[in-house]
Amino acid sequence: MTNQNPLSAIPACAWQRPIGLGWDKPYTVRYASNLDDGPWHGMPLGGFGAGCIGRSSRGDFNLWHIDGGEHVFQSIPACQFSVFEQVGTATPQAYALCTERPTDGSLSEWQWYPQQSGTYHALYPRSWFVYSGVFQAELTCQQFSPIWAHNYQEASYPIAVFEWTAHNPTDQPITLSIMLTWQNMVGWFTNANKSPDIRVRDDGSPVYEYQPRLSESQGNFNQWVVDRHRVGCLLDRVGRDPNANPQEGEGQWAIASLAPPYTSEVFYHTRWNPDGTGAELWQTFAQDGSLADCSDEIPAAAGEQVGAAIAIRFTLAPGESRQIPFVLAWDFPVTEFAAGVEYYRRYTDFFGRSGQNAWSMARTALKHYEDWNAKIQAWQQPILERADLPNWFKMALFNELYDLTDGGALWSAASDRDPIGQFAVLECIDYRWYESLDVRLYGSFGLLMLWPELEKSVMRAFARAIPAADDRTRVIGYYYTIGAESPTALRKIANATPHDLGAPNEHVWEKTNYTSYQDCNLWKDLPSDFVLQVYRDYLLTGANDVQFLEECWPSVVAALAYLKTFDLDGDGIPENSGAPDQTFDDWRLQGISAYCGALWIAALEAAIAIGQILINQPLDTSNAEIEVAIATYQTWLAQARPLYQAKLWNGQYYRLDSESGSDVVMADQLCGQFYARLLSLPDVVPLDCAQSALNTVYEACFLKFFEGKFGAANGVKPDGSPENPQATHPLEVWTGINFGLAAFLLQMERKAEAFQLTEAVVQQIYTHGLQFRTPEAITANGTFRASHYLRAMAIWAIYGVLTGFDTES
């Protein structure tokens, strides 16, 4: 029992929206073949790599990322909270707490919650529903999963906690009953097609079909569990050999609560029909808050659906408050990529691999949820208390971490080689491959600052992949989009830095370079990206993990040597080929480019710094070999640095490249300079030139591009106009690039401009229905591309620069 006002526990900076309020004109997808689920996205629930679920601001559970790397967006109406209330002897009322009734006619007996009767709040990893204007009681439901910084155990749990706070502000007793219903979905979330064909989508991206086994519930059954003061339902399936390893999709769900004796009553139903009218629950629940106490474990027949329900009823005296926890847990321990390529999830290191531990997880959550909540608050509070940070920034800073849960995250069980497992997040749902190296150059700052061991595990995977070769050939999708005949390209050339760590339909971490939109063997930014991220991950995590540098050093040497082969004229800087051969992969660069050239110079400096650290360590590589590498890089630098300045500086900013003749101002032209200063390396360019270039970028790409309403466009002419009105990437505002540019502005002591730019982008995301699906790109036409995008976590680079990458600040 508590007298605390639940509203006082909701941070003022949390994103909020009236429950059930729609959007008049939300952003819509730019290309019809790309994903657009609409704006009803809420904060996801679930641990990293455990599979996740999402509940929108209208109250429905509608996002189901239970199968690693796969996307299902569909409201399941039977998965829902409902509340019964009776004040004194007045007529009772009961509502299912979603403002959208089912569109298929099911659950027609249920009464659905009215729109805009309360507020939804979200500050990842917590969210709240505050219900008002309907019930006499003050009701708040806080939702969270046990995620906080530097935690490598609980952050993997497939658990969602729903902590209800009820307060009676009246002068009469109020009887309340809170019901959680859940459909048995065991067996649904696995691909029925174990060997899907890969085709080229109209935008040139490789795609395959995912066929989940939705509604295939034959054999599913529900069991009522009483475990001292813990009660709940275990949702399972018959027919599994208890001694056999589970397959993907096999496992359990559990819903549970606490029922302290003498203060509450518990009701349950283990076999009701989610496809029916819902009357078997609603007739008694709407009358007095009870259920039939039906314990029926008969498995579902073919074509039949079964649901479970639990209700907790209690009475509040005038002025009394009470907190009631509910827990949802799911145990699907196996992620399968291609047929037979299976990994156990990280949480199985703590709960076992049988797929029969959902109740054990629920018990754990009911025991520890208060401590978990306190740890989340202790992690976030120092940032929330900073008076120098505006609320909109604090809100976006935490909420953009949603992608670590929602973005198809994988986190494998520990092994001797990988003692905390392997980790990966998709580039996005449309581009369904993992940890795109160019994207994570900005997008990995959140992982780096908060879960650095996971960050380093990703870079170790790239280091292992660089020497590997894959001689399979494929066509390049870009040429398909422009109507040209495509050359064939090798999948992965030895010592080329891979673009990504593979896709969910093959073998993540082992079969890399999945994307075939471009031939990434030819990209001029990836090797530099790799070297810079390796040194960054060492330097900004305490500068003491020499073993990490040692593991990555051979691939650093190989990657730079491979990239140098594209320096066809031997002038010290690899040339761009005239094809889109870098992260802006619709944008042709020719000759020495500002973007790739600056990254190259910074990467050479980083490689020298790594070599100097390793030179006196007892390594397999001899000091002489390291000294040769350092001398080589110094020679290349001596050529490259003056050439870059001479070829590209025009007195105001750095030209796009040396050979196209374009006068476009590229927003991210000096990413390499940002990284050099970030890593305390020698500047790539003179500081006065960097400031002048930033002035030009800020004026042309941001302020003159639709008056700064949307953020900075990737590339426009100095007057803010497009070089080519039909161009794609130059006229898009890339959310992560904007956050990276803002970090650069802040680094150059231009805080006001940094925050003005950041705020423009944040406002577009969080006021136009893009929350919790932040895209790669938005346009001035109100369209977006590539939702659930990794690079937007670059907002943590802004906070990192602000604090000197001290995560305790």
C-alpha cells in the first residue's frame, strides 16, 4: 500500500500523447514497396535479443518481433488489459483498455475504452498509461523491461512488467478488478518457409518472404498455476519431447500476478475463445469483476484458438492506494536463421535451454521488479536532472534506444570464444541485414556508451569477417533501379571490409555482405569506418582493453591495404569510382571525395595510434611488422593530407569530390574530421577551414532548406536549392546524419546551432507519427524511407560529446 501519486513518478520529459488520439497527417512511406505500418507504434517491451512486443498509445499489443530479425505488425485483440470498477453501490462499469475495437467482429461483447480519456507517456525502457475521465479511481499502468546501462544479464530477459497503481480519491469505497487476457500464440513465430527465395525488390534491395504460422494453434493449451502468493497461467503446447532440444517457435508464454491473502481475490479462466464474442469472460467480469475460475487444459483442436485470463479484484477505502504487478514472460530459446542454423538466446544462460521456463521467468520478475525499476531510475536520473538539457532532448535520447529492443536484435548465448555472446541489430526492417558498418559509424554510440562489451563483440565479428572470402556471385540491385544491365559481383572478396554481418535467412556473423544493392567490395568508406570504430571502442571505454586491439589489428592492416588498392594514381588517397560506392549509395562520387577522403586520413591516424599502443605488447605479430605498418601509414598520410586540402578546399567548404565539377555542399563532408577530434588524433583539415565548412553546411543544408523546418538535407547548392530536383539521397534529411552533424557542431563549440538542428529533426519524428519507428530519411514532402533505422541512435554521440563520453555524467 502506498500514498504516492503515480504521476509524480513519470518524468516530465517523457513523450506523451492522449490515449487513442490519431494523427491528422502522419508521414507516409516514400516507396510503396517499403514498410509503412502507420503511426500506431509505442515503446517496445522485452530484452535485447529476446524477441519483443509493442503496445501502442491506443492500448493494443500490435508489434511482434518474437522471431529474431522478423517483423509482424498486427493487433491481437485478445491480448489486453481490462478494468472493472464499482463505486460504493453504484452501477459498475468495465472496459477493455484499447480505444480500437477488433475489426474482425470478435470480442463483440466487450466494451472498449473511449478515446482521449487519459495520456500515454514513454521514456524508454518505461512507458505509462494514465487513465482519466472514465473511472472514479485514479489508475496508472507502468510498463517496462529490466534494461539499464552496463547490465549484461537482466537486459536479455524476455519479460515485460506491468505495474498498476490505483488510488481512491473519493469518499466512498471503490472495488476494482484488473484483468489480463492473453491468446496462446505458442508456435506462431517461426518461418513456415525454411528456404525462402531471395528476389530483388523494386528499390534494388534483396528481400525474402517471411511466413509466420499465425493462428496455427492446434495442440496449444493453458494451465492455471498457484505458486504460494504467485498466481497465473502458463501457455504451452502438447506433443513436445521433453528430452529433445526445442525448435524455433517452440516454448511457452506466461502471465502472472501477486495475490496477497486477505487483501485481494483472484479469478481465472484457462480456456476461452479469442475468436468468439468474449462473453465467457465479459458476462461475469462486467457484472462484478470476477471470472468463472475455469481450469481446462484440453488442447486446441485444428482451427481452434484458446486464450487465458487472470483477474485481481480488490477494494480501496477512501484515500487508499495500492500497487498490483502483472508480468508477461515468454520462453522461445532458439533463433533459427537458414534451416538448421540455430543459436540459443542470451537469456538461456540464466534460465536454461529447454523452452519450459516461462514460469520461472515470471517468478523472477515478480520477485525483483521493484529493484529493476529502481535500477532503471538510478541509471536515468543523472541525465534527467540536468538543467542544461531541454526536455525534448532527454526524451529523444532515451527513446531512440528503443531500436536495441525493437530492431530485430540478436544476442546469442555465451561461448568460450564469446563470453557474453554475440550481438547484432538490423540496419532496419526494409534493409534486413545486421550492423551495417557505415550506418553504425554514427548509429553505435548508444551501444558504445551504455553496453560497451556488446559494442566490442560486434566489432570483433567484423574483424573475423574481413579475411574471409565468399565466391558466390550475384547481380547488383542499383542497376536494376536505373534500368541498366547489372554486372555480376562476388559476394565477399578476401580482406574487403564487409558492409554487414549477414541476414536472418542465412547465417548472421558468418555469411556477411548480404546486401546486393551495390557491390560493397568496392566501397571506399567501409575499411576506414572499421578502423575508426575499433580505435574508438578502445579509447572511449577506458583505453585499457589491449586484447581487443590485438584481436582486431590483423584486420586493421588488411582492411587499409585493401582500400589502398583503389588509389589508382598512387597519390595517397583512394579514389571514388563514379558509381555510388559509399554510405550514400545512390550518390555518385568521382575521384577524391570529401567524405571518403577525410575518413581515410582519420583512419590512417587511428591505425598509427593502435600500432603505437601494440608495439610493446607481447603479441603474435612482431614489433618489426607493426613498425613497418606504422611507417607505411605515415608515408600515405604525408601524401594524403596536403592533397586533400589542395584538391577539395574552395575557400568556403570542401567540394563534393575532385572530378565531378559539382558545387553541392555535402552535409557530412567532414565526418572524418569529427572522428579525428573525437579520438584526439591530428586534425584532418585546418580548424578555420572546418569552421567555415560547418558555417556553409548549416546555412545551405539546414537554414536554407525549407527554412530549417525538417533538418539538414544531405546535399544542396550553396543557396539551398537542389542540384538535381529528382535526386534521392541529396534531398533527403537523414536523421542519424543530422545527429552526427549536431555532435560535430557541439564538438566545435557551437552548442546553440547543434541543438537547433537536433530539435528540428526530433520534432519531425515525434509529432508526425514516426515515434518508435524512426526512419533513415524524411523528405520535405512528408514522406519517409527505411523505418526502425539503426543510425538514429547517433543522438548519443551528441550526449557523448557534451559529457566527454562520461556515462556517469
